[in-house]
Amino acid sequence: MKLKDVCIKGTSNIRQKDVNDSGRYPVYGAAGPVGFMNSFQYDEPYVGVVKDGAGIGRATYLPSNSSIIGTMQALIPKKNVLPKYLYYAVSSMHLEKYYSGATIPHIYFKNYKHERFVLVSKKEQEQIIWRFSLLEKMISNKQQQLLKLDELIKARFVEMFGDPRCNNFNWKKSSIKKSCTLKSGKSLSVSIENEGGDIPYIKVKDMNNPKNIPYITTSSKFVKIENVEKQIFPPGTVIFPKRGGAIGTNKKRLTEVTICADLNIMGVIPNAEKLNSQYLFAYFKTIDLKTLNNGSSVPQINNKDIEPLEISLPPLSLQNEYANFVRQVDKSKFENIVYLNKTLSSKILSQIGDVIRD
């Protein structure tokens, strides 16, 4: 069947400013619920597809008695398909390949409505939905385990060091300027970006991945080390956005390999005789970088904003002990991630390929 044979297109002119926190019915956007209204657009479950901007093509299963904002497209199931089955089918189609637009990407139903998939009987749809629901529950359990492991690392840090800004244990203190080297990335010419090489060239958009370096995606660039020798950040560098709306977000990362970064990223390289990189990384995760913003029209932070920050200096042996603990927990996290990516995800993809996609 073609997608247009099992659903009809729904649109919305609701804007973000049209929603509030006091309505009865939820309104959804690309990242999930954005607010409420006292009326709703759709009285049965349906599929929402991001049609404008970041995340285009991503599908979401949305509940009855809800609405979407204008950057979303609604796919309303016909009588021959169950809403959840339609969601799984659309999720397997990679609709982002239909995007157009250079500045703000868009996708249109008229372009992807001819996507084909296998439409089985209602009874078989129910069986497939049941199997997928079990897999999704397993994935959710694994993700909860990952969150608990993150909490374990935070708890261990506080147990060993207290608040590094308050210096609860009266350790010797130092400024970031005296205990680290600060470095900012630089823009590269298009020719160097596209020449290829072995060093990842990281931009802020590449830091969306919650894992540390490398942030390798299909659009990642690699450059030759001879072209960027003065711009590289070694393994163990704490990096974060220094300009734009990403300041103050959770995009703080600890590099695991040598990288090159663009001008919107700052790197803090610890003095190995004073600071373990894992300890420094944990310290920066306690800092709200938004409070250091010195920009007027465009948020930004510079070296002079970071250098005066004070950090306590516990014995290096204690910092190393903490780093070893993090490595052991990260090993457990990695095993969970591998299980998620290779085991559960492969099961879902194989079943989608077997019974949904032609």
C-alpha cells in the first residue's frame, strides 16, 4: 500500500504563543508537549510528523483529544489501519530524505505520500503492535538503568569532594586560569573541511549526542592534522558551546580523542599535575554557564569569563580514584547502550523490515 491509502493529511495554524499552562487538552510540537488549550484538533490517536526545522521527518504517536502546532503535520489513520501500526510504519520510512529548503528545511506530504509499506490484517497489526510494545518496555527499562548510573556518578562525586565551588573539605583552591589552558576553536575554510582526514571537526550541532567524543554522524567532517595543528584539542579536554543559544545547555562534553572544533566551541585543558580530566568535567557540569554570558544581542562567553572561576584541588590520587570509578560505571553504561543499539534496536528494525516495509 501507499501511505496516502491509509491516512489523510492534517495541518495546524496553532502558534507557540497560542498555548498556555492552564488549558485542558495538550498541544504537541517537535520536542513533545508545548502547552495546553481548552479545545483540541483530533479526537482519535494519530501520528505527528515534524515538517519544519530541526528533526524534520521524525514521527510521534499522539493521543486522542490533542493538537499540534504549525511546524507539525498530522497523519490521521483511515479505517484500514490502526494508529499505532501507522506510527511504526511511518517511523521506518526515514521521511527526512524528502526535505527541501536551504535555511529552514521542510518536508511535504505531497512528496512522501507515495511511500510504500506492507498493510496486514487488523489482527496481524495488533500482534505486531504487541510485540513492539514489549520491546519498547525493555528499552525503557534499560534507559532507566542508564539514568540511575548517571545519578550514581553524581552521588559519588559529592561523597568524595562535596561541592567543588564551596570547597566543603577545605582543599587547596585555584583559578581555572592557573590550573588549565583555555582554547577556542576556529572556523575552517570549506576546502579544508571537505578535504578529508583523520581528525573529527566538531561543531555545536555535533554535540547533540549525549555520549562523549566521537560524535560521528553521517554529516560529520574530518580534517587533516597538518591543516589544524594549532587548533586541536587533546583527549581529556572539556568542551562546551561559547556562543549562541546553546550556552547553558547540557552540551558539555569530555573529549575522548583528539579533535578540532569550530569557533563557537571553547575547550578547557587541565594541567595534568593538578587536575584529572574527569574531575574537571564533573566540576564544569556544576557550572551554569548562562550566568557568565557577556553578550548583548548574541549570548557569548569568553576566556575572561571562565578564567576567574575557582576550583578546589583535592589530592590527585583522590581525583584518580574518582576517575577509575567513573570508568567502571561507564563500562556498565556502555554495555547497556550496546544492548539498546544492537540487540533491541536490531530486533525492532528487523521486525519493521519483515512485516511493515516492502
